[in-house]
Amino acid sequence: MFTVKDYRDALAEGYLLASKCRRCGAVQLPPRPICPKCGSGDLEAFKAPKRGRVAAYTVIHVPPSRFKGEEPYAVAIVELLEGVRVSGRMLDVSEADLRVGLEVEADFIKLGEEPLLCFRPLKHP
Amino acid sequence: MGLQRGVAIIGAGMTRFHHKIHADKTGRDLFVEAALEAMASVDNGIELGDIEALFIGNFSSDSFEHQGHVAALMADWLGLTPRAATRIEAACGSSGAALNIGVMAIASGLYDVVMVGGVEKMRTLTTEEVTDVLAMASDEVYEAAVGFTFPGLYAAMATAHFHRYGSTWEQLCAVSIKNHHNGSLNPKAQFQEEVIDIARRLGERRGMTFRDEMEFLRSPLNPVVAYPLRLFDCCPISDGAAAVIMASEEAARRFTDTPIYVRGIGQASDAMALHDREDLTTIRATRLAAQQAYRMAGLGPEDIDVADVHDCFTIAEVVATEDLGFFPKGEGGKAAEEGRTSLEGDKPINPDGGLKAKGHPVGATGAAMAYEMFKQLRGEADKRQVPDAEVGLIHNVGASGATVVVQIYGR
């Protein structure tokens, strides 16, 4: 059974841990103990792709206390596979360039001791 | 599924919602004030002894006031002990969820008369600390930890909605301007001032003049909170309480000739994290809760004369009016811009000013919506009265949509 720690350990190691239901094939990111689609507990781990597109975003100007001083900072919901999304911090992008559909790639940094999932715009050669 | 017996609201009361005037009051002071007003509003009078149970919606008195176990506390302070008292927590949907439980408690036959209320005393903390507490209602591990705030989640919904439907921030402003207008007509509202009057007042202080509301709303006096949402897209931080008294249809007749009947109720949950929802432009729990309530009432969205919807942010009102079926998906912003949701429109929304202008002491909001419908459907809403309102709906959301409660009332 997957726990939050599994996902965070994976972040610290530089990948996105997801789960896939062996019964119905639904994918969960982060991984879950039970498939929300069919209720099965028979799930297998896999590494989610690092590249995706911004599905929604915001730029936080009034931060919570733990991120005070970092504002303004951008946060995005990124779609990595059809219907499979995750929230992460956006780096290296100006407010003007941030848009739905932007191609991004995951990066894994540390904020103090905590792993933080980030995304950066994909640089096309 | 239906109710085993009819349920009606026979009385309703609320404090004014405000960010300053309750500075010297605690949550219990506020709740007792609202509860006493609810009791005083019962046409034929009611005694404390008539109330058999208390259900209280409250999000986080623990964080705001260092006070847990508030249902028993409120029963104690109201003189209701030894009656059963229970706290219900569903973030900003706490007292909406309490309303549903109150209805079920009566419909089951267990009680004939109950009080359902909500209370939140938030202004004990700074804005930053309140932001922290509210963010607890999102997914701590997967949303808050990467930097999402509450306004941020709704801001993300707005960008998805703008992208898919071509809706605009200007349409969101129409919601804010309309709700401030309605608030200006409501003596219980936190802000009883039109946006244009606020623009004039704040402008004078800084030697600035504004041609119209939009020029003000685009100015630095309306700073960005979480792009694309600015200050006037966000409900304020408020202190306040609200309470209603519910009775079985049969018991209600003893207390009043004009009870407001509960015609339908619904409630649904969804993925906690916004990113896990099927569609980022829809609150699915709203659609499902509304379906249940419409089915139970035997009514549809076209039958609703007036509605209080959960406009914690302007985009939330737009999305709600679509998901409740009042307007086609993607056209909620346009409808607001065209004035269709104003007091004079064909679908008046938030006649009390909504969360935006009336205020949003989070745990009290659902009960305050029921208060408003009690007034509207009895024709007691004074300057903000929707003419001939016979069927009303309330829509109360917990957090970014992981909990939604809908109730439909009729005369």
C-alpha cells in the first residue's frame, strides 16, 4: 500500500511516483492505496513522465507564512498524462509567458529539508 | 430518496458579519446573539426548552480562538444543556453540512425541533495567519506544500475557465460590483458600499480619481492576490454567526403560519486536491448535490426564483451559476455581465451581497444563506427583496469544492 512517504521519497530521489490500477488501468498521481475509479487495492507503482502541459496556474502575491518573502511566485496544475495532473511550483517563467498549454518539465529541488516539486518551461532546441 | 417527513425553518437570526465591530466579542458571544435573534423571529414565540438538539458548523475555532469542542460550549452558553450538541466541520461548508444533518435529524423522527447554526471568529489572527488556517482546508501534502493558497486554487480554476470558455476577468468584476450593490442594501452585510463609492473614498485619500468602477478595479488600489484574482475578487475575512430553527412540518404549525419548507437537500464530495478533479472548470460536487436536491424537490433550475451561491471568489459564483444549471456551461460570466444575476435580473443571485460583500465567517456561511432564504421567501428582505420569490436555493462549498451542500426551500 502506497503512503505519502513513498511519494516524497521519490521526489527526493528525483522522480514522480505514480500508481496504476491492475484491474481497471486508471493512473493515480500521487500514488494511492485504493483506486478511486474502481475501488481496487491492487495497484502497481510506476514512474510518471516528467513532461507535461500547464492545465491551470496562478501567481501568488499574498503568500502563506511559510513562503513569505518568495512572492510573487507561480504555481501550476500540470497535466502529465491524459487526465493525470499534479500541482507544482513554476520556476524560470515570467508572469507574461505563463499560460495554459505551456510545455513544462518537472524538476526536483529542496526547500530546506523538504522536497519540492517544480516545473520549468521546456526549452525547445 | 426523500425525507420521511416534512421539515421547515421557523426562525432565523444572524449577527452582522464584520471584520472590526466584533473585535471585543468571542465566538460564543456571536453565536448566542444570532441564536437569540433566531428565537425572537419565531412568530408565535419559542422557549429554549422546545429546542431538542443543536448542530453547529464551525471550521477552525481551534486555530482562531484556541477553543475546541464548540458545540457543547454554545449549548452551555445558550442554556441548552443537557440537549445534544454536535459540531460539524466541512471547511467553509460546515454549517451547510450542519443544515443537512438538522434536516435529517428531524426527518428521521428523532427530534421535532432543532437549532442549526454556524460561527467563526477569524479576526483574532492576522491576514497571513488566516491564509495559513484556510489553506488547511486544501490538501496539505500535495497543494499547500507547493505553495497553493486558497485564493490561488480558485485563481487556477479561473485561468482554466478563461482558457476553455473565453470568459474574462472583466466578467468577474461584474460579479463583484453586483454583490457590493446588494450588500449596500443589507444591514447585516460587512460591506454596505457600492464599488464606485469605495473607489471615490479610497481615491480621495490618495488624490486619485476614477472614471468608473473598472478603472478603479484595474488600479493598484485593487492589488493582485493570486493572479488573475485581485482583492475585489475575494471575499473578506469576517467574524460572525448565524442560526436557524428547524421543525417538523407538523410541529412548525404551532410556531408560525409562514414556515419555509425544505423541499430538497443534496450533498456530495470530490477529490480533495483540485488537480485530481475530472474537470478544472466545474465543481462536480455542486452538480451532484444540486441533482439530488432538484430531484427530491421535483424542481429544476428554471424553478429557482432566488439563490445564495458560494462566491468565496468571483470565479466561484460564475462556476456555481453554471454548475447549478442556471446558465449553460461557460456562460456564467456573460450572464453576470448582462445583469441577469442582479436583483432585477431573471435569476437573482446573492441578494444579500454574497460572501463578497456580506462577509464570510467561514463556518457561519451556510446558516447565513438559510437565514437569507427565510427572509426572502417570507417577503421580509426589505430593500434587497426579490419580488414574489417563492422558491429559493442555497449552495455552500467546502474549500475548493471537495464538499458541496445544496438546499432548496419553498413557501
